[in-house]
Amino acid sequence: MMRVYEKALIIDEPWVSKILEGEKVWELRSTRTNFNGPLVLIRKTSGTVIGIATLVGCLLLPQSRADLALHEPLHKIPPAEQDRAAGIGRGYPLSLAQCQTFASAGALRPSMGTADLGEA
């Protein structure tokens, strides 16, 4: 039986690859979500579903440059880009776990009924 995922995150490169490689555990967003559970990861440029993850929590991060610098090991935004990230209000880290790449990711596309949690 095929598993159906109701939620998705649309994420640009290089961030989606860093998540799937285990280098990045936070995806910063400008809006909060109460959803916890499994979701698919979609590469923004291609619209292709390339993996799955479990959203284990949505936190509140003060949106200062100092806070971004302190949490760089979790979100992986380089210092040169942190001023821009702080300026666009990415104050809600989505904490991701159990990330896996699909073996045949190129063949998967999201359905029209898939709800997403926003674009990066």
C-alpha cells in the first residue's frame, strides 16, 4: 500500500540537500505551524519530491542577528547571509528529524491535494 503524505515543505538548494544529508536540522520559516508528523520534502527549483522527514516541533527564535549566529550549527545559514535572514523575519525554526532521501526521487511529484507548509 502506498503511503500518502498530507504535508510538504518546499525548500531551495542547497538547504534541502543539507537537511537530507543530516547537516541541517532546522528549517527557518516566517510563519508558525502546529503540525507535527511526517511530511515530504520538495526541491523548489524542480518541484520534485526528493525525500521525507518528520517535523518534531516549531520553535520561536528571536529574530536578531545574534540569535541567528548562536544557532548557526542548527540552521546552517552562513554568517554573510544572516543579516538578510534576520531582515525577512525567519523566526520560526521547524525542527526536522528522521530525514530520508527517496531512492527514485525523480519520478515523484506532489499531488494537487498536498498541503504545504510554505516555501523557503
